[in-house]
Amino acid sequence: MQSSSSHFNTSNQCSYNNISISSKANRPASAKANRITYCLQQPRIQKPSTHFLTTPQKMNETGNTFDKTNALTTPLDRTLRRPSWTSISTEVDNLVAKKKLIQSNVSILESFLLKIAYKRSIHSTAFDDQFIPSLDDLRISFSEDTSEKVMFPNVTYCGDDNYGMPRSENLAMSDKAQTALYEYVTKIASMYRDIPFHNFEHASHVTMSANKLLNRICTPYEDEDEEDTAARTFGISADPLAQFVAVFSALVHDVDHRGVPNAQLVAERSMLAIQFNNRNVAEKRSITLAWNVLMRDRFRELQSLIFVNAYEMRRFKQLLVNTVLATDISDKERSAIGKLRWQEAFHPSQSSLLDEESSNSRFDDASLRSLKATLVLEQIMQASDVAHTMQHWKAFTKWNKRLYRELSKGYREGRGSLDPREGWCDGEIGFFDFYIIPLAKKLKECGVFGSAASEYYIPRVLGMGIKCIP
């Protein structure tokens, strides 16, 4: 990150594109009775609209307070009027179940957006008052597929301020901003297909799992301060934008999945396979759709919450591409490169990319830390995508049955060369032996989970005694 982003804002007021914050030092003596208001400004519009409030109650446009429950339900009720809502499919096909999934995902995304806002309120950020993305900024490009590493900011702290969580429990989003977030999540949900496994409920499960893992690693231990936590997590705990990308990627990673593997799409010579050069077809499709929806004018307010300049926008895209493409475990070339990157980051003395004289010479300290952080986020995404294999037996059997049904459906329709009934148990055991258990070892090996990493060795037991669950 640019050097300006690694220093505090020492002035009484911090302002940047789309958000302006009046600090505590600029408040009158009766400040406790006053509100700190985070104001969102649309580009080239002078009058700001209320965006974040740090008071127990929020204000509507007329200045009157409104009930917190209504603030949560009204945006969702508005989105339910849209026709796209009816296409969202869940195991329990009723409005209550669908609302719960939407609300759960919105709440998770909102919590990380508030972290971004809080960080910007106490630290200066390089910004452009009239930031208008260029054509290159607006495009998603897969010319280089993934970045070897995405740079993470140098960690700087302001007294006792906690980078990870807002100090005020009352920090909240305005009704207008929350409506935009609800509408985006609902639109994404409507783009998931009604298939047994790769559906919106799976995406929600992955998002909740990613949220749990992030909160686990970003919570300071009893004997840690925020700087120690940031060092242990390679800067992830001090980077709410990266945390947001992780849960955002989890939500969108299987958008419009067709229910068949990439290899089948390539074999069929589908238009998608041709479009994405026969590689990471489903993943690139999901990224493209999610990004294009986010770039619509109607979500400009949501955009301005996530990134306030071209640097943050590019960084968001890099992390989005890296984390979603990490879920394509069938890409042998990418998996091989990933192993080399892991060796270079965490076992440099064993890396085949380095000789004895040039050990670690490719990276300075900041670059090596950023490589480790990028890899950890990719591992978190991979673990979240198969979280059912690392959770309780009921969760495993539920999703394992769904995967079996989805693959069986494809085979019956002539869209699969292998009959899942043949060798299903052996295949599942092999999946644990060659992917799940090594992944669990990496979660421990990287060190970000500390002693909690032992929780992820549960798959070793399951891998030894797994049953056939057709």
C-alpha cells in the first residue's frame, strides 16, 4: 500500500471520497449527547446522505428516529418485490427460510463494511475526491489469472484503537446503504441455479464458515495486543478490506454454477469454456457475473463503501480473483504453482525455486508477509468451500448426499463420464487423504490459528472411518 495509508490522520477531521468523518477532537463539550455521523456523498453531488451512524437510533430523511427492527426488515421487504426473488431456491422452499439466508449474508457483509469504515475513521487513506473508475478499473481481466501475492499494508496503530472491530457497538449503516446491500445480495442469490449442491444455500454455508474462520484468527489472544495479532496474521487482522473480500468471495464463488464440473463444460465445448479458454470456467463465470452486477450504477453507493480510490479497487479485484480461483481444485497447474508458493512462503529452505545463495532473496519483509497473507486467505477460502468435511457428522452427510445427487443428475443427463455409484466411498476417502487432511495441516502450519488449529484435525478421524452415503 502507498506510504500515505500507513500513517494516522492527526487532524481533527478526516475526509475522503464518499465518506467524511468528524473526529472526537472536533466535538463540543457536550459531545456525549451528540452524534458522530458518517456521511456518504455521491460523486459530484454536494448534498451528502446519511450513511453510518454511531448512535443507538438511526435517523430517517426527515430527522425522525425509527425502530431498529424496521431498519433491518424494510430493505429486505423492498427487494422481495422484485421478480428475481422468486427464483431463489432453498431446501425449505418458503419465504421465511429465504429471508433468513439473505439476512444472514447481509449481516456478515455489513459487519466487515463497518470495519472498513471504522479503519478509515481513524487512519488516513489515499483518496481521490472525484474518483471515477477508468475502463480498465471497471473490467475484470483473467489475462494473468492470479497474482502471486497481493500487497498488504504496513501495520500502524493509534493508541488503544482496535483495527479489527469498531469500538462503538452502535455503529450502523443507514437505511439507504443497507437497502443497496440487501438488493445486491438478493440479486446474487437469484443468479444461483436450483441444483442440489452448488446453490445459494451452499454459498451461504461457505460465507458463514469463512466468517467464522476470519473472526477466529482476527480475535486477539488474551496476552496479545492488536500489533501482535497483526503480526501473527501477516496483516490480515489489520486489513478489513481483505477480510471483506474473503466473505464476499465466499458468497459469489459459485454464482450460476451449472451443476457439472469444468472438465465437462470443456468437453462439451460450451460457450463458457471457449470464453474462458477452457480453464477455471465456472469460477471465472462467477467472478465476472458478481463483478458486473457490483459495477452497476444502482450499486454505486455500495461501491463507495468498499473502495474509495483506484488502488483499493484494483486490490479488491486481485483478492477476489485469487480467492475464488483457489476453489478450483481440479486445476492441476494452478495447484502445482500453489504448492511452490506455499513452500517459498513457509518453507523457503525446502523450496525448489530457491538455491542456497538466494534463499528468500526474491522477497523483502513486506513482500514475504503479503505472500503469506495472500496464501492464508486462499486457504481460508478453500477450507470454507469444503467446510462440511471439517464440521459435525450431520453437516457432512447433508452436503455429501447433495453432491452425490448433483453428480448423479449430471450423469443421467449424459453430462458426466463417471457414474457416482461406482467407487463413491473410495473416492471420498481419497478426497480426505489427498486434499482435506493436507488442507487441515496447512491451516495449522501457517500459524494464524494458534492452538485453535487443532480443531481442523477432526477430518483425520473422519477420513479413517468414513461411511458410504449415497
